[in-house]
Amino acid sequence: MKLHSWRVALVSLALASCGGQEGPVGDARPGDLTDVAEHPGAITEVAESVEDSTPVETTEVGQVDAQEPELPFTVTLACEAASDCKNPCGSAECIGGRCKVTPWPGKCFVAGQETGTCYATGQGDCLVCNPDLAQDHLVPFALALGFDGPLTKVVVEDLSSGGIVWQVSTARAHGGSSSLYFGDPTKKNYSNGKRVSAAARLPPVQLPGGKAPALRFFLFLDTEETPGYDRFFVLGHAPGEADTELFSSDELGGSTQGRFLPVTVDLSAFAGRTVHLSLVFDSIDEGMNSFEGAYVDDLRVTTGCCEASSDCDDSDPCSDDQCEDGECKYSRRSGCCVFDQDCSDDDPCTKDQCPVPGGACEASLVPGCCHDAGDCDDNDDCTEDLCPGYGAQCVHRPLCCKVASDCNVNDPCLKASCEEGRCKYSDTCCHSDQECDDKDPCTIDGCDAGACVHYPASIPGCCFPTVWEEGFDSGLGGFELDPPVGGIGWTVVSSRTQSGAGALYYGDPALGIFNAGADNSGSAVSLKVLLPVGIDLVFSFWLWMDVEGDWWSTESDMAVYLVSEGQEYKLWSKGWSEPQKKWTQKQIDITAFGGREVYFRFD
């Protein structure tokens, strides 16, 4: 854009008026998430159940040729011939008078001194048969997923029809070569201009009773760190029950600080029952989604049982794991940390961090930070040493002077003078809403960043004129601008205005152009405005521009946003038929934002 000027006013249209169920894994269930039934085709099965395959047509020695008995099934290991070793679990040989059984897929065979027992997947009292991990002994893992190949036993659902879901990725892994990733693998983020949300449904798991089962996995998380947004969470339910949230990334502050960290989710509430677990990511909105996303690896559902202490490894570097009387016991080492949050000492004057998972907390003093004025003494009789508040930075205010400039302080609220060799200060800013009372019942009075503000009150009998306006006739009027690059950026000019003495301009004010042969951009941000409720509100501005106007050109994009409560809403953007080289007025209805504090951004 060669010349791009803005004149901004917020006006009210009411100026003339006063006053004022249970199913297979992957079935949708009621809850806070989007009902998949509202989005036909949203369910994408990326895995097929692996069926137990037991050969029955072969005549291999040691194989059962009659109807299989119910498992678990115990057989005697003493033998004279292979025919003595028939079992429903696998092929068998008689070697040295003892049966040797090789289990088929989906089966485990545990040999004792005199007998051996055949189990199907998932069977066992507390230690269970998990052929993916071992077939010759039972393990304390009811489910184990490493995500080092195509997804198996997992169903992925696109909950918001946003187009970004869970998949296997080789970009990061805790163990092996890949992990389960939520995001766009080509862009390494989850930003596509939409709300994106997806679930990875794990197969149902039968948990033993009377123990402390848990879900354990390693998590790498890089998301918006605003609480309540870009959430990774774990849901669980038993048959016939609704989902319960068992864990969320809000507990981690939205980030694992650039590394995989262990996560343990207590499943004791489901002991003795079947549990259906889901890993869910939900961006909540369409903005600020240019973070990498979430990776999950080395997932285990532990039964809480053990034969040796190695069965109890919870991958938590700060816990001592012991197997006592067949049950895992955990104790946490004092002073050990995994996250920076583990190290908080509630002192704002220290920077607390965990250098490595499993290490000891470290705390360093924040330079210049104070709890009270005693922390700020610089032993200089010519300074007044102040601590503005608990955890604030010390202030050393000059006391001795010859001229007023000797009393300069880095505080725009203080007006200084030099009187008889001593600095005198007067405070020109407000520090509380009470100081700003204008005695007008039709205004809401407040102190914002040291300046009194007065907003229209939505009270019967009060009329609403212009809520806020800025004509740039006396400078920026509270707008904050990105710094110019190569002389190109936002500034206030008087060379072209719609009315008054000034206008907000993007470009090079000396040359009257914005294109210097390289890409450039910038933002102008208004001060905050509290919008009244109960009336119609219209945001309006005057626009003059000379830019590429062809429908196919994207070299000169412009847009105006309203930002409220951390979310941004596009109010206007340049269209291909936008009028050129003349002032035109834009008006946008913003009544829906009444009662909110907002600000406006021009890009």
C-alpha cells in the first residue's frame, strides 16, 4: 500500500435513546466433546483388531484336535511322548521327559515345576498375559503400546471435523523410532484456521480388583500456555458410565519444556472393572495454534501387581519403586524434581527451576527484586530506596540535586523539581479506581495503567454518546505500534487526513510508499476499551488506500481485529474490489461484545 491511513471511532447506534452408551471402542458418547453423530464420516478407523489365530486344521504333534477347552487351562509337564503334551495353547515337544510348549499368537504359556498354564490375551489374576511383551510369563501390563509401527488396537476420531488428528510420527520418540502425534506432520503444528480436536480411543482393558492400576506414558507437549486452551487430556469410563476427565495438560502449564516427561494417571476408580480410555487433544478455538502439538510414547496400563521390583518401574525419576508382597509400592525422594513447577518456593524474588528430570531444584535470586524497602538499601544518602511491592523491582529515587534534570526517574507518573538542593516529586497518576470518581452517575470510573478512564454506565436515564474515539490529531492517542523496519511501518502523519490534523499511516512517510523490495508488516494496537451492555455498538473507521487491488493479488493484505479475553476476531479484511484512492467508511456491528474489555489491532 502506498498510502494507507486510518481514522478510528467507536460509536453507538442508540444515541437517541436513554436507559436501557456403551458400544465398541470408538463409539461416540455424550459429554463435553462434539458429538460425532453430528458429523457423519468423522470417525476414521486407523486400526483393525488383531484376532487370535489358533491353527486347527494342522496335525502338528502336540496340538489339540478336539474342541478347545476354556482358558486358562493347566497341563502336566511330565511326558514320555509328544502326544502327552497336547494343549490348547501352542505346539509342543517332549524333550527329556518334559513338555516344551511354544505358544501361538495371542496366547501365553507359563511353565512351573510340574505343571504349565495356558492363558489367552488379558487373562490372569493380577499379572496378565500380554503376548506383545512376553509369551512365557505373565506381566503387570494389561496394555502396552509403543507406536513403532502402524497403529493397532486404536481408533482415531476427528471430533471437530477440523482435519487434524492423531497419527504415528517419526519426528520425535521417547523409545523406539516413533510416537503417537497430534498435529500436522508436514507443518509441525496444528494451525489450519479451524478449531481442531481429535481422540485416540484405546482398546478396553480389564483391570484387577483390590490393587492400584495406573495409566503411564511419556508426553512431549508444546502448546499455547493459556489455561483452558489447547488442552491434552485423558478420559476414562466403565461400561454404562459417562466419560470422566482423569488428567489434563493444564497441570503442566501447557508445556513439557522441550522434552518427554513421564505422566502417571491413577485408575484405582476402575479397579475390578473394564475401563475405556481416550487420549484427546482440543485446541478449543482456531487461534494461536502454531505450536508443535502433542506426542505420546511408551504407553502402559499397569495392574499394580509385581513379581520383582523391575515390574514396578513407573518411569518417574523421582520415585523409588519396590515390589512388596506382590504389590508395587512407591515413595518419592525428597528434594527431587521433574518439572519446574515442582520447585516453586512461592518467593517472587527467586527463579526456581528443575535442571533435569530426577535432579534437585535450583533457585537463583532475581536481580533487583525486593520484598520490602530493606532489600533496596544502596548505602547512598542521595537516594530514596523504595520497594513498590512484594516481588517488585527496587526503585532508587534521587534526593540530591542542583537542577531539576538531576531528579529524573524512570517513572512517567512522577513530576520532579529541584528545590534548595533537594528533589521534590509529585505523582500525576492514579493508583486506584476510587481516585478517579468524577461524581457522574452515568459513568463507570476506573484507573487503567495510571490514567483515569470513564466508561458509560448502562443505567436507566443515562444516554450513550460515542463510547471511544481516536482521530490521531494529537499523536497516537494510546496506540502502540510495532517498530518500523527499513523506514516502513505505522506512524501518524498530517499529509493526508479525512478530518482533523492527523491520520494513522502505514508505509514510508518520507517516500510515500510501502514497498521497498522486501516483505514487510506491522501492527497498530489500541488501548483497551470497556464496552457497555444493553445497547447497539458499531465500530467504524475511515480508510484511504492505494494498494494492489486485483482479485488474484495477495501482496498487500490488510485486516482489523477485535481482541477480547485472549481471543481475536477478524472484523474486516481487504477485498479484491476495495475502493482505491478515496476515503471510505467501514462500519462493523460489535454489539455481541457488550460488557467485555476489548482492544483493536490493525495489521
